[in-house]
Amino acid sequence: MTNQPTGEPDGDEWRGMTPRDRGLTVPMIDDVFELLADWRRRAVVLHFVDTEASSATVEALATAVTQRGMGRDCLDVVSVSAVRTDLVEVHLPRLDEKGVLDFDRRSESVHYWGQPTVEKWAEHVDEVLR
């Protein structure tokens, strides 16, 4: 018998476990590309890579993601608010589900676990799109 959860990876029994605890040491390549298909998810990963931080608040991420996506000159409260809503409702839960980070909706905090494969491809896409 193992202590490994038996439910789906997005179930409550998986919440709070590190990717290694979850048995997700190397992501499936389809998952990597699906995660990186949206600029906001790429920006979240790149924020953690660039800052070398392991945690952030949703508010700080929303600002960083908006700056990366729209540039500092276009940054306004409406843009940050819209990105924040997208992060909370769609993108952070998706990254959490795939084991890249842990998103705690109640405290609005994010803990980034790091995933070299995701980071490598996010950086590659960023270089191509510059």
C-alpha cells in the first residue's frame, strides 16, 4: 500500500502536495504546451523564473503579468483588475492542477514549485515572440 492519493490529480486530496509528492516529476509534453498556450500562464512562470521567488500574492502576480503582457506604459487599474480576475478564475487553478504551483484561493497566495521543462519552453516562447 502507498500513501499516494487515488483520485484525480485535480481532486482535494492532492491539494498542498508538491509535484514530487504527486508523482509528477516530469510533465507530459502535451500538458506543457497546453499550459504555455496562454500568455498569462507563460507570464506567471516567467515572473517566478525572472525574480527567482518561490511565492507571491495574486495581486503582485496580476501586476507583473499585466506589465509583461501590455508593457509598463499601458498599465492601469482596469487592466490589472481584468488580468487578476483571469488569473484567479482560470489560469492559476490550471497551473495548480498540473502541479506547477500551488494556488490558495482563500489567502490569495501562490507557491511556485518550479518545473524545468515548463520554464525552458516558456523562455523559448518568450524569445521567439520578442
